[in-house]
Amino acid sequence: MHTSTAKMWRKNMQIGDPISEEIIIRARESFARQGLMAHLGAEITEVRAGLVKLRLPFRQELTQQHGYFHAGGTSAIADSAGGYAGFALFPEGSSVLTVEFKLNLISPAQGDYLEAVGRVIKNGRTLTICQLDVWGVDGERRKHVATGMQTLICLHDTPDLPASR
């Protein structure tokens, strides 16, 4: 997608709108290269325009001393959900990095799994702001366990490839 086409596409899209299969594949392939997400067992469950959901199934290895999900896992999936929400709006041939994020842990994180939702609030040419929310899901019960904000940078003309060592 050329940059001018990407701008036109972004202007006409609303957050949460369906997006092309090409963009979904690009996000999923990038996510699959994240070693930490694979190590944690996180999976990407939904990719839409400026909105991404991740799932982190409960495992004992992901807990802290009281048996709740550890804040490290909670924050990691929140960060990645927001990052890919922004990435889904970025032009082809670019990549994403988190500049900063803040996460408030508002309830103990417990359940069958955690669901992180990243949603773009303001999509800019260089900086993008996202809302981050994490839910503990246990059967039909959903409890809001964390909320935060994130700033992303779009690295134009920097393909989303692994860094050389």
C-alpha cells in the first residue's frame, strides 16, 4: 500500500472496523515473531482497524506468590495489544515501537485467561496513543483488572523485521 493510499484508508476507517486480510496477516506474522508472547502462551484473537485483542491462558508459571496472574504478564499483553492496534493502522513498510506506557492494576488478575484489548485513541503520522484494558475472564464472568495508556512510534520506511544482532 502506498503512503497516500494508507492515508486515505486511515481517514475513511473507524476504530474497530474490519480490515483487509493482508493487514491481519501482517499483524499475525509479526506477533508470531515475538518470543515473549510465545513464551507466555499469549495468542492474538482479533485484529481490526485500531483494535486488537490478545488472550493469555492461565498457567501456574504465570502467577505471583498469591496465585494471581503476575503483573509482568498482565502488562506484557497490554503493551502488545496496544502495539498491534496501532500497527494495524500504520502504512505498509513501517514498524512499531512502544515509546512509553502506564498501566494501573485495579483488581487482582485471575480467571481462566486474561484478555487484553488495545484501542487506538489518536492515530498520528509519527506518534499514536492507545487505551489499554485487561480483563480477567472466568467462565461467563469478566472482571476489569488493569487499564492504561500507551504512546507508540511509527517507524516509517522501516520494515517490520527482526533486528540484526
